[in-house]
Amino acid sequence: MISFHTYDFQNKRAIVRVDFNVPIDKNTGEVTDSKRIAAALPTIQHILNKGGSVVLLSHFGRPKNGPQDIFSLNQIIPKVSEMIGSTVQFSNDCIGEDAYSKSQNLRPGEVLLLENVRFHDEETNGDMVFAENLSRHGDCYVNDAFGAAHRAHASTTQLATFFPNDKMPGLLMQAEIQNARKVLMEAQKPFTAIVGGAKVSDKVLIVENLLNIADHIIIGGGMAYTFFKAKEGHIGASLCEEDRIQKCIEILDRASSMGVQIHLPMDSIVADQFAADAQTDTSKSDEIPATWMGLDIGPEAIASFSEVIKQSKTILWNGPMGVFEMKAFEQGTKSMAFAVAEATKNGAFSLIGGGDSAAAVQLFGLSSEVSYVSTGGGALLEYFEGKALPGLAALEA
């Protein structure tokens, strides 16, 4: 693979695929969380400092019917310009004469952001002609969009084909893979994986893969109740995937035979309805009353999980322990975040797996207290499931 650090960007236009799919306030139109833009800055600045210019490609949301104002990247131009430190040019399409004219006239040190690539169906279809049209914007291709690396889309995968000797991962992509490999291939023991979220079906592959490398797997969130049902517990109205009960039994049996400890929350914060103002109580997780549901892990689970985490040398966290967006059910996720931060302070390596886990450590002000916070929830999940990431494979081909 070509080295980003040693590549000569002098007088070259670099097409940089970024993930600028950032949240925007519907009333003010302002970016409310700019960490994905910040994560791409080192790559952009390196190219500019080496005498190159940058053509930025990104998706934004999931438009269904072609161009729509609410999905236009034009909204983020002020924030991107502010963070880069110079005026960023914009084209209202990612292909076509206006876009080509602007990219061809870029001078060293200048940056152009092209309109949302998903305004063209050819993007998500992985269309080669569309990818070739995108390739006209530059002399080399840099993929720095780890958050979209699991998508075999035109701008993340096929575009690399047109730069056989001039394609490379950016600094963010490199950092993401290096930190993931540190957990997947170089984990110091004991290694604890914290897996949460609503559904077993979303996380079954990662749990199965982690059985091969983890010493402890902590399971929380809605998915825990399918495991309790598999153990013939009473889970009331808690979330349960009936068609995954047998898989849970298999995972528990396999873990036992492999010497991997699966930790389920012994108690839960339960509610009489799924609402922020619901009536709440504490219950054993396998003795939840018929009409109540578990929406967070309880105090006993917090204590036992925290102890396991604090004794770990490597920690992977993917998925919350409860409905942490509601104040009444945030304590489990918050406690895990603080336990991971404490373990990190004491020398553990901690990787926070994007998505809700990244949102949680940010919410509780702990982003700088852990080893690495991934920008790609889905991509990191698939990487740990053992799947090849199309966006990365295209750079290695």
C-alpha cells in the first residue's frame, strides 16, 4: 500500500473521501457536533502543507429523491471553512461542468467541497461510470472515511480503481485500523469486551468473534434480556428476540467450554413504560414483573461490571447499557464510561467503538480519558466481526 506520509502531493489535486455526515440543528442550520470534521483535519492539512490542493467528497444523510436542501453539504461550508482556517469552495454537484471547472482550477493550498455524492443513485449502487466521472477531479485518491469503509459505494470503493498507483488511506483511516488491530491482534490480558445495544441480532457476530480473543464479555442493554430468556428467566415486557434464543444458548455454552466469562447484569432498572417519566424500580434481571421492562442495568450489575473493567488491560466498548438518552436510564452507561476511564488511567488500552458508545463518552466528558474513540460504529463493528471492509480492501488491491 502506498504511504500517505511519503507521497508527493506537490502541485497535485488530491480527491479525499471524508465522512462529513454530521448532525445539524434544524432551526439554525448549524453543525452541532463537528468531531468528524475535526478527525479529517490532519489529513487535509498535511496535503495542503505539502503543496497540494484538496477536493473533498462526502455523503450526508440518506436522500431518497435526488437533491434536497436538507441533505445539502452547502450547510456545513461555514463550519468546514472555520475549522480548516481558510475559505472552502463549493460546487452544487459532485460531477458536471461546474464541479470539473472548479476542481481543475484549484491552486495549491485551496480546498473544494463537492455536493453530496448520494444525490446520485449511482453512488450507493457502486456504479463504475459514476466512479470514473468522480476520478476526473484529481491526480490521486485518499480515503479517510473510515465511518463509510464498510460500504461498497462508488466513492468509497470503486473510485480507487482509477488510481492504481496513487491511492492510499488518510491519517484517520490509518489510526482507526491501527487501534482496531491493537485490540484484535495485540490485546494485553485480561481483555474485556463490553457489548450493549438493543438487539442480539445486531451484535451476534461480534460476540461470536470475540469469544476467540476476549477473557470477559460484558453484555448489557436490551440484548441482555434475550440471554436471560434463554436461561429461562422472567423478563416481563423487556425487549426479546425470540428467534435468537437458541443462538444465545449456543453462545453461553461455547463461552463456558472456551473459558470465556460472559457477564450478564444481575439486576436492572425497570420501568412500567418506555418513557422518560415512567415509574421505575429495581429488579433482579430474571425476575422482572410481567408488565415491566428493563431499560438500564442496576446497581449490583454496575458494581460487578466496574470491577471486571478496572482489572482489565485491554477494553473494547460497543453499545450502551441502557436507554442512556433518558436521564432515568443513563446511570449504567455513565458508570461504564467512568470505569473504562479509570482503567485507562491505570494503564489499560481502551477502544470506544463509535456510534452510541462514542456519544456516551462525549456526553459524560470522557473522550480524552480513554485511549481511542472510533469515528465508525458500523465499520468498526464489521471489522471486529471479521469481515473485510470494501473501502479498505480497495486501497490494498
